[in-house]
Amino acid sequence: MKVFVTGATGFVGTAVVQELLANGHQVLGLARSEESANKLIIAGAEAHRGDLNDFESLKSGASASDAVIHLGFVHDFTRFAEMCDLDGKVIETIGEALLGTEKPFLITSGTALFSKDGLTTETDRSVNPHPRIASENAADAVATKGVKVAVIRLSPSVHGKGDIIGFVPTLIRIAKEKGKSAVINDGNNFWPAVHKLDAAKLYRLALEKPFENGTRYHAVGEQGIPFKDIAGFIAERLEVPVVSLTNDEAEEHFGWFAHFASLNNLTSSEETKSALGWNPQYPTLLEDMGKIYLAEQQ
């Protein structure tokens, strides 16, 4: 099938495009610049000029394709709530173009919507007033209109080669700048993780197999790594101390990242694995931290 992909030249999007092309699909990738368009063409995809603020380009891309994977998101954390609101509008716009069709529409969310004790599963729905819930609310809204929608929740750490702005690079940068690697309180909060190539395969499998409207899938290869293990690994490689911070101290140390550093997000992907036959096989987060993120420190 021909798949319209937003965020097609991003970290995860690039892997998704490669996965789709390698398995016989065609890709129409949203490109906001000549550089992005050239990357798509070199990869073997077709470029569709436009961006997430160009709603007409989103509608025409969706209309020209057999399916849509929405991966694009403006990662401007100084305007995070505004960007989440934009994402909801993007989903609604694409949904309008898909009304009356059976074209599958995969939208992207995150397991980080949930920070709680206990295990988060695919059946959980967030009731927290987190700005990112706008994406799932928009997905549910278009699903009620009959659009064939499923949500893929990415782990807070999607890791692998080429990751330069994700959560792990951010933690490493902060540790280098501050001269210490920090945990909040005891650091016994959990981060799920997934390798980008495993995540890419999940998107393809979800696209190819029938699903009920509103289905949630979890792109989770490891259901929870203690944050103290991540911070400790960084400290060991950078040869800096590990320190425990109070919540107030964490705000000063981490800045905007303090919320994510405190995230307690133990998450299951068992229902996803069962439904799609998805079996993560690529390196773990700590393996990638040693081989990629902190390799120069060895």
C-alpha cells in the first residue's frame, strides 16, 4: 500500500520509512524543506511538500495514499502545550480527509502520559491533564466518526543510532554540564524503552493487521528500567558522582526535563505482542548507552 508518513525524516520516522519500503510498501513522506525531500527521494520514497501547519498539504497527502502514519511532532518544549494542541488539530485534519474510507490511520502518543505506581497496559486511558493527551483525545474523536484509527504509544526512550535530541542524550548533556548525574529521591522510578528498529516494525505490523477503532499499542521493548540504573551508568562512563536530589532541587538541576526524570512509567506491551506477533529483538537501552551514546567515554 501507499503510506503517507508525517515526520518521515525524523529519528523514528526514518526507521519506519525504511521498514515500510523493505516490506513492499510505497511511502509518501511529508517534507518541509528541500533537504528533507532529497532525503526521502534518496531513501526510495516520494516527497510531499508541506508541514504540520499546512493543513491543506496534510489533507492532500492523506487523500493520495492508502494509509497514514502520523509521526510528526514539533519538539519545542518552550511551547509544549501549544505544540500538543497543534498535534490534536493535525490529527483532526487528517481524520477529515479519511472520512468515509477504510484507510488505516496510525497516530503517535507516548506511554509517558502515565506516571503511577503499578503497571500501565494498553487498556489504560489517561485522566491526567497532561498536554500530550490532546493527541489521544483527537484520535478518539475521529474514531467516533468512523475513521479507522489506532494509537501507538512510544516509550519515553526510543533509542538507537542517530538519536541526538532524545531523553538519553538530554540526560548525558545535563550530567556533563552539571558535573554530576542525578536521580530524584531514591531513583526507583521506572522508564520503559524500545529500540527504534523494533518500534518501526511495530508500526508496519499495526498497519498491515486489522484493528478495532481506538486500539492502543505499546512500543515497549523493556517494561521498566530503574532510573537510578540509567543515571548510574552515565555517572560511571563520565566519571562523575551520582547524587540524589529533592523534588525542588531537581527543578533547578534538570529544568524542563525534571518531569521526565521523575517519570514512573512501568509499562506492559504483552497485549501488543499478542495481537501483532511483535517480538522486540534489538539491543536494550543500557546496551545502546554503552555502544552508542557513551561509546566515546570508554
